[in-house]
Amino acid sequence: SELVKLTKFSKSYISQVKHHRRPPSQKLLNALTQHVVQKKHPQQDYYSRFLESRSAMGVSPKTLKFYRDRLARFVINVDYLKATRQQIQHYLNSIPPNHNGLATRHCSYRAIKTFYRWLSAEYGIPNPIVGIPAPILSKPILPSLVYGSSNTSPLGTS
């Protein structure tokens, strides 16, 4: 009910997002991130500083959105300054496979890894993700060619 008061969203919507039945809106992610980060670390908002550093680097708006989306849930669910390898692995394992297989889990891993590398380089904060292997991506099934289905032969002549 605290989330409902904080975000002014319905209880059912919050429950659906919490149980991965519905994706969170950008408005919800922004409100939660702002609240949690300020509540936990009022002096050190590393998450916002990380996003600012990426913006200053000149990353594309889509890349910035990627980091914001992938890291927002992580920052909300895990105390990232005190996180252990086991907590990070548990978080990654909590991301269910979807129509993209484990690609969403892999994307989160990449964003978290980049975030911790930045924290380590900029502030000397220990990097707990070192040694955690990336989630395995399934290999895409490529369409097969059937002889005679194209204008060129397999040998490159017509």
C-alpha cells in the first residue's frame, strides 16, 4: 500500500508489475527509483550519477533508456552497495524467460555489469559481479535455403 500512495497507481497494477505479469510504465519506474535511491542513500545517488555519466558520454537515447529500464528494477530490488554475488545471481534468476528466451536476463546482466564497473572505477566500490558468468543466450534458428528457392545457385552462378 506504500507503493500505491507513493505512485498513485492502483493496487492491482502494482501487483501485476511486481509479479512480472505486466511491464512497469516509465512513470512508475521513475517514481520508484527516485524514492528508493533517495531513501536508501540520500547523500549518494549513484544510479542517477551513472545515468548522467552515460548521457555525458553521448550514448544514444535508446541506450540511455536501456540502462534506465534494466537498472531501475535492480536498484529497487537489491541493495546494490551491499549486494553479494549470490544476491545478484538470485535477482538475475528471478527474471523469467519470455518470447526472447533468456535475452532479457542477459540484457539485465550486461547493464548491471557496466554499472558495477563504473562504480568500481569512479568510486572504488567493490565489484561483486566479477566472476558471475553471463546468462547463456539461445542460438537463433536461421531460415534454411532450399535448392531452387533463389535466383542464384549455391555455387554463385545463375
